[in-house]
Amino acid sequence: MVPGTAILVLLVMTGAHFRSQASSAAQFEARARRADRVSRLQLGLSSASEAEKTAVMAVTDQDSKASADLARAATAQVERERQELEAMLRSGGTPREMDLLDQFSRSFVEFQRIDGEILALAIKNTNLKAYGLAFGPAAQAVQEMDDALSKLAAKSAGSPDGTKILQLAFAAQTSGLRIQTLLAPHIAEESDAQMDKLEASMAKDDEKVRSALDGLGAIPRLRGDADLASAAQSYARFSDLRKDILALSRENTNVRSLTLSLNQKRKVATVCEDALTSLKQAILDEPVPVTPVSPR
């Protein structure tokens, strides 16, 4: 019976050895899956951030919207991956790993909130649209007013009212140009208080332009003059465009989205990334029992 008993003991030990090996292999595999899931979270978070930045920097509504859609899709995928990792850790993770995932989850909620605000602003592109109007039709209107007043002054040279006409035309031209040059700083400005100051300066120059045009219209020989009428029409068109430009500038969506992206979003993204890095390291540091090799 001794040989039979020895064989039985050997079989039991062999089975236990292989079960132990299988258990260790399963633990290694589970740990690898958790670590891989964290890597996918890191990649998804990076992809979402890059798409958000592209949306903020895009120069057309179409490009901004396309990048914003990509950012939202990437963020949604990160949330799915987070939920799957949470399930993995609940069934096989450590308290330390769960704590690190909770840290990431709380920061990721804030990441999503800021991201949503940035993307909603970015797709409006109000500052870019304001620039387009300022350097396009608004600049053209000012140039047409300037040309008309130059013609008016030139053909009035030598007349009894020539000097007065030249002075009034020049006053309208310089004040109109000053208003135009203040549009770009207004569009780029972040502070409402500074915008108020710029608009106050524009209002003063607007009064000067209108006063000069009214003064020209009061000169008898210029009543019904085509060049004066053209100058007045051009300035009226510029004034309407200026209102649209200032309204778009006040929304400030490009400036606000860029500020959020470079400040709040960058900070919360760093917190998320740090939590994931620590979580991955904690998973990799898990002790996995190694089956000792039995001596032959």
C-alpha cells in the first residue's frame, strides 16, 4: 500500500502545484487587463484634450464643430472605459486602487463640465466673425468714405469754402480711422471694463465724424453733392457694421474658450492624468504570489 499511497500524495501535490500556477497566471492576466484599461483611459483623455484644443483653434464653424464632435466622442469613450475599470477593481482591485480611481472620477466630472463649456463657446467663433467683418466690409466702408471725402476736398480746393471743407473732411477721415483701429483691440480684449473704455473712445470719435459730416452738409455749395452723399452713406454702413462687430466681440467666445482651455482645463486635465499614472503604478506594484519550484 505504501507505493500506492506515495503515488496518491504525489498526484495531490502535483494538482495543487498546477492549480497554484493557474491561479498565479489568472492574477497576472487580471492585473494586465486592469493596467491596459488604465492605459486606454490615458489615451482617451489625451485624444479628448487634443480634439478640444483643435476645436478652439479652428478658424471656421465647420472645423470647430467637427473637432468638438470628436472631443465629445472621445470623452464619452473615456467614461465608458472608466465604468468598466471600476467594475474590474470592485471585483479584484485593492482599496488603494479604488481610492485612486475615485480621485480620477471626481476630477473627470470637472473635466467634462469645463470641456462642455469650452466646446459650446468654441463652435460659435464670434471673435473670428468679428475680425472678418472688421477687416472686410467695415474696412471697405471706411476706405470708401475716405476716398469720397478726399475727392470732395480736392475739387473744392481754391473755392471760398475750400479750407473749411478740407478741415471738416480731414476731421471726419481721422476720427473714422481711429474708430476702425480700435475695433481689433476690442475684439481681442477679455475684460468688459476695458471694452467699455474702447467703446467710449469710439463714441467720442463717432460724434466728431457726424459733426464734421453735418458741417459739410450745411455748406450751401455742397448740398446735393454726390461725393458728400457717398461719404455719408459709407459711414452709415460702417456704423451698422460696427454695432454687429461689437456685439460679436462682447460674446467673446474664442477668447473665453481659449482662456478656459489654457487655465482651468489644463489644470484639471493634469489632476486626471496624475491620478491615472498613480493608479497604473499601483496596479503594476500588486504582489502576485509565485509558485515555488519543487526540488527534483
